[in-house]
Amino acid sequence: MASVDASTPPVSRRARAGWIAVAIAVGIALVFAFLPSPYVIEQPGPVYDTLGTAEHDGEQVPLIEIPDEPTFPTGGELNLLTVSVVGKPGATPGWLQVLGAWFDRTRAAVPVEQIFPPGVSQEDREAQNTAAMVDSQQDAIAAALVELGYDFPREVTVAGVLDDSPAAGVIEDGDVIESVDGTEVHSIDELRTAIDEHGTATPAQLVLTRDGEQVEAEATPVERDGATVLGIGVRMVYEFPIDVEIQIDSVGGPSAGMMFALGIVDKLTPGELTGGEVFAGTGTIDSAGQVGPIGGVRQKLWGAEEQGADWFLSPAANCGEVVGHVPDGMHVFSVETLDQARDIVETVGEGGDVSEFATCEAPAS
């Protein structure tokens, strides 16, 4: 006669069904975790010291080189920051990776179309980023030389006219816009400001250079998509008095402009601008030295921390994203111009009082 172990009661149908349901749920969760999501992940990317070297055509070369001018020894670091993107259309991270990014303060999950707009191919996006980097380098050189007192042509040049715009038949491709309502313009931001201040009620008085001759013209701006415009595309054309070479591969976009400009200023200025301190920063720049906003500032803060930076220069327009996300011990300054950024770096380098400088702080409640 078979014996029965009374200490192990038979499993009931209800319990068995419960375990089966749990197993199915776990299986579904695992499958779902690895399914592609509609997000990509931003995380800190490589950091480059504008006073140091970078890889160019497979070799380590000075990131900034000024071959025909006297340059001065530098110290410390002026680091430009980048953001790496994990994923792309058709190959986005799984939900498990996205969940991990949501709980990781150094990373961010963002909708894929925010980084990769629909209808723009990967090749087009890379070409746009490369062109933006080249333009930002030229603008940074111009801003640095203006800051240092060099005088040279900075031409706001027309690169296209919309057929149905106020400029049609008045402004031509290749025209150089010298002034608006008597105010000289030497950067794209200065042109935008002049047009915006003029408004849409009356014709703006324009002075142009066309084929080497000065031309006076009138055009009445219109409002489109919340902006006051003439309906033209413009680009900057410079004739630099000295040769400045910026050599860096695999970095795109315009956000390194301010740090490029600071590096150029340091190399052309006697003494160590940084006083041996480690700085990091980000921001676009125009030839007038105006610092503009960028993307991924939170990830760049953590990239700066990994590099050992104690001081961070943030565009004023990004301060709202910075508040509450500053690594412990890091000082984050709010900057609007290259002159402000230079003043901050010099004051820190000299061990001076930095309390007078604007910082990214939470508004008073």
C-alpha cells in the first residue's frame, strides 16, 4: 500500500491557475520591456578641452591653433560638452532602457521625433549638424576677435528671398545688409532685433551693398509664426584679419560656440585666463558675442561633473532647465554674452569675488 506524505497538500486548481497567470504576466512584461519604444535616450557625450587637443583625421592635434599670431601659455580647462543619443528611427531603445533612463538623473528619454524630425533623413540631419558646427566655429572666431578689439568686415549676406515676401523685388541674393533704419547690423541677431523693433506698420529703411555699390531700399516687414520678418534668408560672411583653425571631428551642431570663443580669447591673451581652474560650458554665439540657448543642458551638467569641472557657464535662456539639476559642489553661472563669460572666468581664475555674477537659481516663492 502506497504511503501519503500529509505534509505536502495537493496544489489546488485555483493556486495552479494563479501561478500560470503570474508566469504569463511576467512573460508579457519581458516581451514588452524589449519592444521598441517611441523614445530615444539623451546622455552625456564626449567632453573636449578647447585649450587641449582633439582627434582630427586620426591624429591628436591642438583643438584651436593660431599659426601666424603670437599665442600665450594656457592652464586649467575650458571644456565644451556634447550629448550622445541612444537610438534612431527604426532602432529605438526598448521600454526597459527607457524606464532606466526615467530613473537616471544623468539621462533623459525624449520623443524620437524631437531629435529626428519626420521627413529628415539621417544623412540630411548629419549634414545639417555638420554645417551648423562649421558656422558656429566661424561665428566663434568672429566673436573672439571682436572681443579682443580686432576690426574686420562682418557681412550679413542675403542667401535667399521668398517669392511672396516683402523683400521680393527689393532685396536680391548676395546683397549685404548694412543697416536698418540707420542702425548698423553686424550679426544675424542684430538684424532680427532691428526688424522686430521696427514692426509691421511702416516700411523699414534699408541700406544694402550690391555688386560693390551702396543701394537704399524700403520693405515693410510682416508677421509670420509670431515673428516680424522680411522674408529673406541670411548668412554671415567674414574676412578675418588672422588665421584661426579649429580642428575637431565627430561633433555637430552650434552649441560649442561660446567655449570655442573663450578658448581663442585665452590663447591670444597674456596670462592664464582660467587661473588653472576647470571650467565647462555650453551655448551658441554670434559675431556680436550674444550667447544663445542649446539642448540637453542637464546631460551636459553631468558630463561636466564627470570631467571634474567646478564651474559651469550656462546660457541664461537655459537656466529654467538647470535649476534643481546641478551636481553637488558645482557653481553654475548664467551668461548672456561672451564678455560676461570672460569676466566670470577671469574673476574665478584670479580668486576674486564671484557673488556679483548671475547664477541659475530657483525663483523666489
